[in-house]
Amino acid sequence: MKYIRLIFILFILNALSVNAQDVNYYKSIIDTTQNLSLKLTALDSIVSKSFKNDNDLFIESSIQYIEVAKKVDSFEYAAKKAINLQYILTNFKSEPRKAVTIIDDVLAYKSKIKDSFLLGGLYLKRGGANFRLDLKKAIIDYTNALQNFSKSDSLYVADTYLFRGQANSKLGNFVKAGEDYKNAYQYFEALKDYQYMLFAKQGNITMFSMNGFFDKAKIERDLLIEKLITLDLKEYLTTEYYNQALDYKKIGDNKKHIQFLLKAERTMIKVSEDEDNDYSFNFIVIHSKLSEYYSNKYDVEKAEYHLTLVDAFKDKIEGDLISESSYYGSKSLYYKALSDYNKALEFAEKKLTSAKKLNYGGEVMDAHFILSSIYSEMGNYKKSLENKDMYTTIKDSIFNQSKTNSLAYYQTLYETEKKEKDLVEKNTNIKLLEKDNDSFKKLVGISILSTLLIFGLIIQFKNQQNLKNTQEVQEKFSQKLILSQEEERKRISKELHDGLGQNLLVLKNKLISSGDEISRKMVDSSIDELRTIAKDLHPFQLQELGITKAIKYTLEQIDENTPLFITSEMDDIDGVFIKEQEVNIYRIVQECLSNIIKHSDAEACKVNIKKTNKLITIIIKDNGKGFDFAKKYYNVKSLGLKTLRERTNFLNGNMKVQSKNGEGTIIKFEFPIV
């Protein structure tokens, strides 16, 4: 046995020695080479080897790596190292300010970092460091992170909402905190990350509970319990029943307090029978609180029963401050019920020590209350009064803080509602003033010109009628032409798919049977081309996915298969338009994107679709070379813009183009909701 142990020790020492030799080797490369790429590789090796083994070396080599990476324009590599470095600096070295400075240096080159995950990650990590320094700055960082993360970064988006909710909660921005927790909950639920989904909802509930909003906490907790039951996540129910029991104790409802403690106990036992999991923490705190309850009722037999159960987990209690505080409190009250005041005092002091380390005011307050009652029973009224004063001071402090937070919460609600109301009133007044002003101008104009221009108006009216009739005929013809084109495209697409497509599939199967692999691949290529042509001719995904998902699918296809980087913000517009109108909406977006790819030389594009009560607004921006709209529109060979205008008119909409040579393009469409 000694021989095996000796071999093991020698193996570990040898591994450490080899690691040290490797580090020294890479350091020698860094000190001697002038080749920055080689130096970067050596630094990366040291960073990898020192991670979780030598924090000082990890920090030093990471900072050097970032500086060298910036010199060789490898800003995304620098960003990765800055992101990894923040956690060590903030949580292990307690140097969040240094972490902020390093990330600031990398963000100075953010225009050269194209990866949305890295940009969002830099802001997220800087927010984590600022969480220790300035919560307002942390909130700004988290907001910037949300603006930079893409849809594929949904896990990190969820984390960001959760952290921003915590920061808002600490600042007393309870309405905003609630919104952030709600968003985090929805993201985690979509990701099926149920543990963090629970954390997000629990953050909201805890915020309400700690600030005295017990009714709101109860409503939110009931919704969470219902969700956990629906998802069959029974292992989390015990904690929710236990926390609800604690809330009932805070408001003095002892009857419901014991009901929910017993409910938590029953749930815990059932879960432990159904599943193989470690439930020791719940077991300790629940049975400790049950013992505490029965001790206060002087039901010593039941109190002893629950304490005996907890004693079996003594090895799990030590070092866990929450478990220690609960256990020592129940032991103290048990011995007090037995009139063994010396032992009661011993455990009460232990509870106070654990509660202070835990830095949880409620537990410290409870410890002083127990000590006060024990000293009173022992006849030491001076000590009893001292602890009673401490209990009262902490209780008043918690009450005052809760009251302040309550006022802040309701004040925020009031101000938010007031701002919304004022905004509605201002908009209404502006519209009324505009309406009155327009009416007045019209009246004056008509009064002045009516006598002088009556004959001219009649002639002009006739001309306008003729022009309007001509335009209506042209618009109807254009609309019918567009509809017939779409019908013809649909027919051709269907015939290609059902006719030629099926024939090619039959041919493919025969080639597979004959073993002619080269011909089969040619047929496969032809089938793919045929499908692409059929999809271009008529977007069948409109019927399969709906207009919103069809557009999103098109954006994803372009983003994946072209150099163009596309971002989007889209409201759900399914069901707003009839099928013919949806086809035109889809064609408008498709034509705009096609023009960007073919003509703009753009690197990035953003598509924004916004739905309001009366309008659907589509804005498509690119950072390309731009163009002269008037020149392009009236060019006989340029049909794209004219087609866009005709499709817009078909939908009774408006089209606005903002573009200059070298300044990119913004095209805005507005369509009324009928």
C-alpha cells in the first residue's frame, strides 16, 4: 500500500515538473522570438496550461496575449481572452476594475469584431465586473450585450436578462427587474434549461418576498408551481413549498406555515422514493424548521423526532451556513423547551455565528430573538434586553428597507403609468391641433381662391378626373399583371415540381439500381437546381410556414449562403394580409434583398418589420455603395424599383427610398392594416 502511494506521489510530482518545463520552454520562445505569430502561439499555450492551475500566470500571459493579438489585428482572439480573463480577475483576485479596463481596451476595436457572440460576450463580462463597482454601468453593459447578441446566442441572452434583473432589483428598479426576470424565464424555458428557468422565476419571487410584497410573491410562486407540475419537475416543488412556508411565518400565519412545511416534507419524501437524487439540504432545513415549530409549541416528542432525523446528516451540515443556521436554531429551541438553558444558549450562539457569516439579516434577527428569550428564562435580564434591542434594531432596519423598496416600487409603477398617460394625452392634443390647423388653412385658402379660380378649378377637376381614371386603369392593369404573373409562376413551379421533378426522381432511382454513380450525381444536381428554380418561381413556404417564418427562412438562407451579414427584428404579421397580399409582401422583401446582393456591394443588412394597430412597417437597410434613386428609377432598363412601387401600390402602401452614392440605402414600406 505504501509502495502504491509512493508511486502516485512521484507521478504527480513528475506531471507538475513536466508542466513547469513546458511553461519555461514557451517563455523562452516569447523572450527570444521576434515573430509575433509564434509569440502568440506560445502565449496561448501558457494560458491553456495555467488555467485553473496558476491564476497569476494565467492573468499575466492572458494580458500579454491580448496586447500581441492587437498588434497583429487578431481582435477576435483578443476578445476571447478578455472574456475568459474577467471571471478570474473579478471572482478570484477581486480586481473587477482591472477587468473593466482590459475589456475597454478590446472594445475600442469593436468595429473590427464581427462575431456577435464575442461582442455580446465582452459587454456581458464587463457588466459582470461592473456589478461589483457600479450597478448602473452594469445595466448599461447588459443592455449593450442584448443588442449585440444574435438569435443563435439565446443561452447568453437568457443569462444577460437574468443578471440585468438582479442589478435592477438591487437598485430598486423592481418593474424593470420583473420584466428582465420574465424574459430570462421565457428564454430558459424555450431552451429547456429548467434549473435556470427556476432561478429566473425564483429571482422575481425572492425580490417580492424580501421587500414585503408577499401577495405578489404568492401569485408568482403559484404560477411557478403550476408550471413545475405541468413539466413534471417535481424535484423542485419541495423548495417552493418550503419558501412559501417561510413567507407565511414572516406574516405571522402559523397555521399555513406548518401546513406548507408538512407539504414540503411529503413532496420531498415522494421525490426521494421516485428518483435517485441528493436531497440532504432540503431534508436538513425542512426537518429543522419542523422541529423548531414543535419546540415553540412545547411538543417535545415531535421536535425530538425531527431533530433525530436531521442528526443523521451531521456530516452534510458543517460548512453549509444555511444548514448550520437552521440546525443550530432548532437545537437551541429544543433544549429551551426542555429547560436545558445552557445547551440552548450554546446552540443559539452557534446559530448567531453562522447567520453572521451568512450575512442574512433575517437569520441574525432570529438568533438574537432566541438568545433574548433564553437569557430571560435564565434570569439574565441585561443580556436578554441587549439581544432584544439587537433583534428590534434589525427588524426595524428590515422593515424600513422593505418600506423604502415598496415606495420605490409603487412610485415607479405610478410614474410609468403617468408617463404613458401623459404621452397619450400629448399625442391626442397634437393630432387635434394639427386637425384644427389643417381645417383653418383649408378654410382660408378656399375663401381667397374660390371666387378667382372657380372656372380654373372646374377645368382642373376634369383634368384630374381624367388623370385619376387613367391612373386607376394603369394600376388595375399592373395589379392584374402582377397577379397573373404570380399565378403563372405558381403553375410553372407546380408543373416543374410535379412533372419534371417526379421524372427526375424516377430516373434517379433507376440509376441507383443500375449503379451508375456519376449519372446519379448529375441527376441529384439537376433535382437541386430544379427545386431552387421552383422555390424562386413561387414561395411554397408561405403556405407551409406563414409569411413571418417564410421571410425569416429567406433571411437565414441568404445569411448562410452569401457573404451578406443579415440581422433582423420582426413582429409576427401572420394573418394580417390575404394570400395574394402576403405573396406581394414576400416578393417586396425578396426583391430588396436581391438588389442588395447584386448591386450594393454591402457587407451587412438589417430587416425590421414592425406591427402597430394601423400599420405594418418594413425597413430594409444596407451599408453598401448606395445609388441615385431618381436616375435609377427613370432608367428604362431598371425594372426592379418600378416593380417594387407597383407591388406597394397594390397593397395601398407607401414606399420611401433614402440613398446616396457611398452612403448605403434605406428603403421603408408602410402598409395599412384593413
